[in-house]
Amino acid sequence: MDKEELKKNVDENTAEEKLNTQSTENDKADQENEEKNLESEKKEDKKLTPEEELETLKDKLARTFAEMENQRRRFEKERDDAYEYGGYSFAKEALNLLDNLERSKAVLENDDKLKDSDALKKIVEHLDIINNDMLSIFKKNNIEPIKSINEKLDPNLHQAMMEVEDDTKEPGTIVQEIQKGFMMKERLLRPSLVGVSKKKAKEELKDEQKDEKN
């Protein structure tokens, strides 16, 4: 056997070995894939028994109905709120008109040139008519003022702006209304700005007692 034939045989054997190796690797890969598929099928068989599949479907159906019910309730609440409080922002802005009427009335009544004049009386009467008409319109739309004077301070309805010394009232009693608050049904439009009573200082009480003795 010459060198060329020997080389040819070696090359052929090497190629055959490579093919055999590749074939073996492919066979192993195919076997592994088959094993994986069998394991998956076994798992699916375990998961999807008729009873378990039925329970799974029931659970999914129950969750779907629960989500639909929650969405329905949210929609109804949003619809009801839109109907009940659709004019909330407008009503809140409209309160500025009442404030301006009150301020205008106070300015006119404190004008030295207009005091005790017939012109002032007529103007005040007209302002009161407009004010009462607006309050009447508000009431028809379920917007009403919050009671304040002589009421106990309620943080949900009132905002204390100052304290007023007054021993005739229980501490925390509202004795002054700086700005009127309003409710729209059960929703707060704005709180009342108020002054509340507090006990007089001990030193002032002692001075008063001394003066009374003298």
C-alpha cells in the first residue's frame, strides 16, 4: 500500500468517525427532546385531569365574573358621583360671588359719607335680595351653609383662624365666623373660617379679682 492509498484510507476513516459522532450526538439530542416531551405530557396529564381541569375552569370563570362585577360597581359609582356632584367645581367657584357681596356690603356700611343715608339703605336692601336669591338657588341644588356660631368646633367642617378669650363659653366654642362654609349634600365645598373661645389668662383673672375687691 503506497502513501497515497494510506492517506486516502485515513481520511475516509476520519470522515466516517465524524459522521458517526455527529449521528450519535443527533440521536442523543433527539432522545433528550423525546424525554422532555414525555415529561411535559406527563405533567400536562397530571395537571389536566378532568376534575382538576373543571376546577380550574370554575376558578377562572369565578374570577372573571368577580372582575366584571367590580367594574360594574365602579362604573355605577362614577356615574352616580357625576350626577350628584357634577356641578361641584362650579358651585365652589360661585361661592366667591357671595363673598364679594358680603365684602361690598361691609365696605358700604362702614363708609362715613353713606352712613344712615337713604341711598345706603336701598343699596343694602338690594344686596340682601341678591344674597338671599343666591342662597335659595344653592339650597335648591342641595348646597347649604354650615352652622357655626355657638357650635362646637368640628375639624371636618370648621377651620379655626383665631382664639377669642371668653369665659362665658366653653373652650372651643365658635364665637366668630370669618367666612361662611358650605356643604354640597354630604360633600364639603369649603370649611367655615371661624374664631373659637378660650379661657382668659390667669393673670388677667387675678387683676380683675383685685379690681373687684378694691
